[in-house]
Amino acid sequence: MNAMSPKRSQILALTCALTGLLGGSGARASAEAVDRATRQALELDAQPKQGAQLFQAQCSRCHGSAAQGNAARAIPALAGQRFKYLVRQLANFAGEERESAPMHRVLMQKEMQRPQAWVDVAAYLNNLPATHRAETGDGTRVALGRGIFHEQCASCHRADAHGDADGFVPSLRNQHYSYLVNQLDKLADGWRHNVDEDLVLFWRSLEEKDVQATADYLSRLKGQGTPHKSLRQDGVAVD
């Protein structure tokens, strides 16, 4: 097992000091720590208004003020994405279970180091209307992409690509083609460290035209996800 990089150790140690959860060494310990941090975060009451302020200050420069993403830079649309999935991904970036230098820098900011910030931002994004102007591919292999998705992916992401019942599998609808291609390529290259190995091997086995076809099919799917009904500390529901 490779030794943890100084940068990764610094991020985990910092989050450990703030949450009392992240710690240990090596990839396995990191994955377990991210799981614990995610569970702790999901026990908190989300406050979307606070999340809106954090998002605009820390995230909108890349993702856009309405979280519609940037297709030209392969930056995802986050509006309407699933609440639990978003919380989990923020924890993944904080623990470097996902590779992204820009996201690592964001999660190192003081305002974003607390799990409370993760649930606040996730609740805000989850309640935003999803984009209906997602970038699509050239349309030449949509049928191929449909077949690959329904044969290999629908069992987890569901037939309409809205995600699983528990909320940790992402919706793949309303997403930019360029981002989907980018992430499928990165998944095959090991940029997501806690993804099932069989899934990684499957995407590595495909030709690039298959990846592009699947991304093109998905980029054409529309539909709003289920908004997260969050609570303030006093128990009042927040839409």
C-alpha cells in the first residue's frame, strides 16, 4: 500500500480536527472516515438559506449562479441533484476520495470544512430547478448509448436515470454531455477511489465511442428529482 501523500494527510487531519471523525491512514481508512463523516453530516438539520450564501461565495464562480454548470469546461450542473449524493460527494472531496484540485481547494476553505456546510449547500442545490438546456452530443449513437445504459447501468441508476431509492446514487438526468464523458473517462482512470472495482473494469473495457454514446443518451434525459425537505433546529420544515 502506498503511503499517504502529505497533501492528503493534511486534508484528512484538518477535517478530523473539525469533525472528530476523519482520521487513520491509507486508502481504506480514508474511505471508512468519509463514510463516518457522511453519516454524521446527514444527521444534521439542513438550512438551505445558509447553503445559498455558501454556494454563491464558494462555488458559483465555477458552477454558475444558478448551478447550471459550464459545458465548455466540463463543469457539472448541480441544480436539482440528489441531496444525499451531494453530501456524500462533498465528503469524498474533503477526504480526497475523489480527485479534483479545484474542489479540494474549496473544501479547504474555513467556511466549507464543517459537515453543516455540506448539508446546507446540498439542500440548497437539491431544491433548485434542474437545467433544461443541458449540452448534448451529436446524436449519432443515441441508440447505442440507450442500450449500454439499460443493460449495464439502469439496475443502480433506475430506468429513467433518476437514481436509487436511498439517494446516494446520482441522478444522471439534466447533465451536460461533456461532463458525463469527462467523468466516465475519469472513472475508468481511477479518479474516484471508492467506486466498485467491477464498475471501473467495465468502463475500461469500452471504446471511447461507447462512452460518448452513453453520455449522449443520458444528456437528453430530463426530469426534476425529489426535493429534500429539510428542518431547522426548531423543527420547522424548510422547502
